[in-house]
Amino acid sequence: MGAAVAGWAVAAVVLQVAGLSLFLYGFFPVKPTLPGFSGAESYRAPSCGPVDGGEGPALPPDQLRSLYRELSEVPHVYDRLVLMVIDGLPAEFVLGKGGKPPTKEMMESMPYTQSLLAGCRAVGYHAKAVPPTVTMPRLKAMVSGAIGGFLDVALNFNTQAFLDDNLLDQLHTIGYKLVMLGDETWIKLFPTLFYRQDGVSSFYVKDTVEVDFNVSRHLESELAAKDWDALILHYLGLDHVGHIGGRQSNLMTPKLKEMDDVIRRIHTAATSIQDNSHRTLLVVVSDHGMTEVGNHGGSSYEETDSLALFIGHSVESTYCSPYDQKEALQVDLAPTLALLFGIPIPKNNIGVLLPELFNSLTDDQKLRTLQLNSWQIFRLLQEQRPAFCSEDCVDSKDDFRVDMIPESIEEKLCRLLSKAFASHRSSLHQDSDFRSAEAAGFFGTAVDSYSGFLRHASEWLSHRATDKPLYLLASAISLMVISCFSLAGIISCIFKGKSHIKAEHHSVLDLDKHWHLDEVFILMGILLYVASLGSSSFVEEEQYIWHFLTSTLFLIFLIKTVQSMLKESSSTVVHRSETKTFHKNNSSYLASYKLSPGQQDGCRLYTVLVVLVAGRILRAWYQGGINWVHFPDISKILTQSDSSIVKSLQSISVLVVVVLYSISLMLLRTRRVFLIGLWLSHLSCGLLVMLHIWKSQVDSSVPVNHSTTSIAQIFYGIASISVTCTVLLAPWTFPTHSEEAEATSSSSSNPEKANGFDHSVFLTGVTYTMFWCLLQLLLQQPINAVPVLLILLQIISSVIYFSLEKPLHRQWVQVVAMQFLGMTGHFGLGNTNSLASIDVAGAFIGISSYSTVLSGVLMFIITYGSPLLLYLGMVVHMSVRDSTDISTGQHFSWSSVLSRMIALPCLLPLLINSIALTSYTIVLLLMRNHLFVWSVFSPKYLYVCAATICTYAGVLVIAVTGAYTCTVFSFRTRKRNHRDRSVDQVGDGLRS
């Protein structure tokens, strides 16, 4: 039976993985793109035939440059480009917010930049970035004008060469020499384009100094050089400052001053050599913003508010309002720079040129730039909708032939474009005598029509992706549904099998067929959670659901505990007789530590109260999720307090964890050398964590603290060896059935308890849990030390509560309750369903150089520290379960281990996760056209997928631990029985 259950469970998991893979492949969009690169055809009106794929240029670069500039009919405005990317810089730091200037501190941090804005020598935009707000897809958007797929967030950590049409390739094609200094992402995207390059890693966020110094050290020589046409500078330090200390970090102001000085140096050098052959445009941009705590990746205003600042002669004017809220899109950078430098607009661009940068052009030239942008967008529309190929749309001669209410997006866009073309022609055909009056009207109409067409078309294209194959998605969901029902069927069979086991092996509760309040609430709670997945607001604030479910469930436990105490006090005699009967059959590990009935009731009451109080503190630690993040909470108070207070709380948490592990080892009542060695290794790890806490300098300007890195690496080594040795050696350490065991049991009233299986599992589970807590205290943000300790106290209290004699709840309720605690703790550590809440800084603790795999593993460990901690605590919970029929002196029962200890702790988490995954997959499919599908529902789906991996990992640990321990004890039991039989045979021979 055990093999059958395991086989069916594995088959269900395989089906689930297959369904999930199919859904990910079919659902997440691949933006439709045109092949090839734009060429001379970009300067001709689009036809209604097939969209020209464009051929590679056959002309030499100089001739191609001349051809483009001749065909464009627009003089190139600039000769050299300096693109300065300040990673993570929010636009409001420079331009203010809501029409108001930046704060005084921000303005004083960038005095030169503010003087350029105030003097009307620069123009700045709040350039909205599209989520996911991570570096690689945002750089692609800036240089190509196209919006990538949502899953680019995953590719951000493993950048591949960019093969689509883009500004850099176009500049390189006409002979521009490109130089790149800074983030190596550029080198990975464009491995063959740069004439000179010096890249730095963008992921080692602990470095805030050298990462920018390595860029600026080349600045003087590059600004003096005349052998380049485009210089790209990508500064990472400000983003790293945000990841370490947030927007209010003490390092933020010095870093802004450093960036302002770089802008001053570049602008001074550019203006000193300004002539007709070296007109330089300085563009200062940011790839994304950052949240208050310095993270990014989501869709909040703080994360999408990126900067686009242009400094050059074409933007200078006599009057300006520098702090007006000028809005743009990040993709608008591509067509604007293409037209300023006389190159074709990239084929897949959906951006719209920024008209303020073309003030130096005549009216006809300005209309020509709008026309070229419109032609390029129109070609992209042709690929999407054949209806856009209507002759009436492109070649309409009826200037104002429009319907008042268009029936479709095609009609609306055709109306605007037709009106723009007509007004443009009329403006060009006016005689010079009448040009100042009538032509001005046609010019204004053409500009408005072109702008309206471009904005509406850009918005429509930005939401356009490849059609989702519904048959594939339906097949994927079908596999998930089958998997979900399979797991439910397996659990149902296990419950039916348990009902046929003899009554003497179960408590009265197991024989009760009625539904209890806690069981009904769990089922209703799961339904409530599934229903909440269909609401974007509940998805953004999911922590409220889990806090409610967990606190209410344990409140029900409290009510049942009080009712049990009242019932016991009114029938003392009955209680004593039941207790004696139960003692005879219950052999849970902690049962050997005898408590009187009153003491057990008091202990049960106190443990539930500990869980509830700890849960309330966790609830207050982080009040808001995504929309209510501004609510005051404990974490914000600690962030603003002195760092010594936070470090003291960290140290106290470490000490408590070390003490709790020592007490756990003392419960085993043995002084074996192996246990003493484990205690010393855990103590050493605790001291290393404390040393790391006091040596790490949260807002330090030291680029890399090698001492703290070495401390973390030593911790990883000791912890890994200790846990591995415990798993492998614990089953061999404790006796199966020996004189020592009998001696131990003879002093207690429970002789059947004296088997080492429970001791072994208990030791392994406690070691898992306590070392994992130390790892979390090392990796988590400093203010999360107390929440980690509170989650640990909840685990310990729950295990004690469920291990007491005469349990009030069935085993499946206990398992689900612990899983609820894990999810509540997940949000109690500050996690949300926004990608911005992922702690990137902690993923580099103990890593001396960037590694995608290692940092990814650490990032996963940090994010899912609480659920994984509860799965490890489940191993401890297994050891305190009734195990009378698992191991006796003569046999070891595999089926009992599977059904009584491993089955439910493994299958129930798999089932609950399967319900959540399948339900949310259906929700995501139904919401595929929802306004928030990419900003709310899709990030949540990535978290659901990661939670699935977390569930698989936790269940695997539980299953492997139980199976390995069982295998060792089974082998040792058979070996001992064989030896005993041999001894008996020898004795019988001697006697005969």
C-alpha cells in the first residue's frame, strides 16, 4: 500500500508540473515583432501590401548615413550622444511630484542639474516604465521602443543578446562608434557593438562605491577623446543604495551629489567643444524607480516613475516651467533619439516622439518627424490588424470624412491618421502669402491629429500580445484539475484505511465521525481564500486573509481548550480513568514527561495564547501590503530608530534560538558525544551570526566587507556539515531495542516508548528548524529578526499543543494549522504579491562575486523562509505523534510510518497548494483581458509558482527524512533480530 500511495502521489505531482509548464508556455505573452531592421523604406509611405521585412544595408556606413538624412528631409539635430543611465533613480528626486518641486534636500543634492532646469537649458519628463520594473527589459524598451514579455523578469538574471531592431544597431550601421562603461547588461545585450567597453556586475548590491568608481575613472579620458560618437554610462550605485537602505538611506544624498557632479563634468565638456560637427546631446535616464524600502519590480507609481532628462541646444528656451508634471513613456526615448540623429525608427517601436526636443526645426520639419513616426507605427499596426490596410485609411482625399462615433479601434485610428495626412498636405500646398494665417491652422490640426493617432495607437499596441491558444491553456488546466482530484482521492483512501484500523490504536477523537467547528472552518477558509483570488484588491492585500484565517483558527482552538478544561473539572473521576486508558496507548515522544491533567490543560491554554499573541505582533510588524504600505507599523518605527536597537534585537533573537536548541537536546536525556558536538556546532553558528550582525555596517560606504563575507561562508560550511551529519547519523545513534532502551523505559510508566525512532526524527527535525532559524537571522533584513523568532515560538507552541495527551484535533487539522502559520509568517516577514518586496540585498550575503545560481537560491530561501520553516517544523511534529505500532522490539512497520507519520504531512500541503494553484490558474485565464492582468494578477502567479516549488521542497524533506530514518531502523531491527536468533540457536546447541 505504501508504494502505491507514493506512486500515485508522484504521478499527481508530475501531472501538475506538466500542466503548469503548458500554461506558462501558452499564457505569458510573446510580443509580436517584425523581423529585420528598418532601412530606407522607413522614409516612404506605407503601402497596403505585405509589410516589408527590410533588407540589410548594402551601402557603406557613410553612404548609408547620407542616404538616410536625404530621405528623411529632416536635418540631424545632434552629432554625438551621451546616454547616462542612473539605475533606480526616481524622477521625483529631480523633477518633484504633482507639479511641485523636489524637497529641499533633493534639490541641494543635485545643484547643477537643478540650475540647468531652472535656466531652461534642460527638459525633464516623468517617463513611465512598464512592469516588470527590472533593468534588462527596461533597457530593451529604451533602445527599441518595444515592450517585452512579462517573463523578461526571469531573464533579467540571465541576459541574452538582443536581436530585435534597436537604436544601437542603427547607429552602428551608419558608422557610429559606441563606447560603454558600467552595467555589464549592455555588453550581454550587445556583445559585438562596442568600440570600447568596461562592464561591472549589476547584481552585487552590497557594493555602492567601486561599482560607480569603475565607471567614473574613465570619464575624463573619454570626454577628451574624439574617437567615439555615442557614449553610454550606466551607474548602479544609487540602485544598490536603495536596496541596502531604502530611499531614506544616509548614503542617498552623497550618491545624488556624486551623480550631479558627473552630469556637470559631462555638460561642461560638451559645451566647451560645441561646434557644428560636435553637437552633443546629454540624456540622463533611469530604468525604473524604487519603493520606500528601495526595492523594485512591481507596478506602483514609485517603481514606474523613471526619469528622462534631456540637456542640449534644441531644448533651450527663454521661458519654461521645469517642475510641471511632464508625462511620457519610457519607450518614447527610441523614436525621439532616432529622429534627432537621423536614423530609421526601430521597426517594433510603439513610442511617440517628444516634440519639445525639436524646437530648433521648422514647422514643416516638425510635421515630417510626426509623419515618419506615424508611418512606422502604421506598419506595425498593419502586422497586427489587416483592416489597417484599407485604402480609405491611407490615401483618403476627403479631408474631414469621419464618423462621429467610430465603431472600432480601426476606424478611430484611421480617422485620426486620415485627418493628419490631409491637414499635412494642405499645410504644404499653401502659398507663401497665405502661409502665416491659414497654414498655421492646418499645421495645428495636423499636429493634433498626428499626436492623437500616435498616442491611441501606442496605447493599443502596448496591450497587444500574441493570441493565447485557449485549447493549450484548457489542456493545461485539465491536467492540474486531474492532479488536484488525484491528491484528494489519495487522501480520501488514507482516511478510509484509517477507519478500519483497530480502535485501541486511536483516541476517542479519531473514532468520532462528526464534523467539528475547526474542521468546518478550515474547509470554509480554503473556499474563502480561493474566492478572494478573483479580486485584485485581495490579491494585493493577501496578508489580511491569512492573518484572519490563522488567528480565527487558533481562537477556535482556544475555545475548545477552555471547553475541555471546564468539562474535565466537572468530571474528575471520568477524566482520570480516561487518562489512564490513554496513557496505555499513547506513546508520543513528549508523553514521557508526565504532567498532571491540570498541568496539561494549563500548558495547552498557554501554548495557544502564545500563538495568538505572536500572531498579533506579526500582524502589527507590517501593517500594509501594496496599497496600504504607508500605514504606520513596528517595522517603520525600527527603521527610523537607532541601529544599535535593531542589532540588540537581532542578538537577543540569536541567543533565544541557541537556548531553545540546547533545551531541545536536553529533552533527549542523553549525553552522547554526537549530541554534544551538535550543540557546539549550533553554538558556533549562533556566535558567527552575532559576529556578522555587529560587524555588518548597514549604511556603510565600504564597498565590500570581506570579513562579514568570510563569516557568512564559515557559517554556511558549519551549518551544512552539521545538518548533513544529523540526517545521516541520527538514525544510527539511538537504540532500536536494547538494554539501554529498556533501562530508560523501566523508569517511566510507558515501556513501549523506548524506541529510538522518535528520538531520531525529533533530533533531525529540531536540528533542521534551529539551524534554519539561524540562517534566516543571517539573511533576513535586520528588522525581521523578531518576526523570525516569533514564527519559531509559534512552531514550538503548536508542536507542544498538538503533542499533549488526549488531543482535541485530528491530525489533518494539525497539519493544516501549521501550514496556515507558515503562510501567515510569510507575510509577517514583509513579503507581498509584488515583485518589489523581494529582498535582493540579502541574496549576496556570503557571496564574494556574483553567481546567478547561488544568489537565486539565497533569494528563494529569504522569500520563503517562513513556509519552509514550518515544513521543517513538521518533522518535529511527526516525532511527537503516537507511534506505538511503528516500532516494537520485534518488527518495524513501513506501512505504519507511511500512514501515521509521512502521508498527511506530505499529501495535505500538496493538496492545498494544488487547490490554490489550479484555482488561481483558472482566475488568471478568466482575467487575461483585465486591466491589472500584468501589474497584479501575473506577479501573483509567479509567487504561486514559487510557492509550488517551496511546497515540493518542504514535502521532499519530510518524505526523505521519514523514509531514510525508517529504512535505517528497519535494517537495524532485522539485523538485531537475526543476531538474536543466532544467539538463541547457539545457546540451544550448547544446552543440548
